[in-house]
Amino acid sequence: MEKYSSRQIEKIKTEWHEALEQMQKYYENEVFKSFKIEYDASIWYQFKNPALIFPTEREMRFSTPNSHINFDYYPSLLAKLGITAHNFAYLADIAEYYF
């Protein structure tokens, strides 16, 4: 598999940050504006999921690419926006149903 250069990795991280910013504009929810997005390679290894939301920590964490498995699971900004919106919609649904 192709190795990612640090410039490619930074581009991917930038896309994730852009996706979060776009999602926050769509949802217009003050709670969601307090969330940040972080790279965490362990997410893939612990959960076999490349992007998860952690409400208590106010973070969405993504895990691609990483040093062991070089891939970008969501290869475009639009795909990253889609999974980001999905994760936050799930969180909104839980909040509406349980709180």
C-alpha cells in the first residue's frame, strides 16, 4: 500500500476540520459548536471505526490514515462531511429521545 507523506496527512486532517466546520453551520446548534475534531489512531484499532463522536469529551475523533494501515476511509471532503453530519445527527437523536 502507498505510504502517505506528511503533506498528504496534513491535507486529510485539514479536510476533517473543514468538514466539522461545515457541519456546524448546517446544524446551528450551540452545543455542537463546542466540539472539536482530533486525530486518534487508536480509534480504528479499538472500535474498527474510522470516525466516532465522544460527547462527554466534546470531540469527534478520526483515525485515518495512520502509521500501520495507510488509507483514507473517507477519501473526499464531501464524504467526511457526510460522516461528520451522520455522527452529530446520531448525537442529536439521542439527546432528543433521552433528555
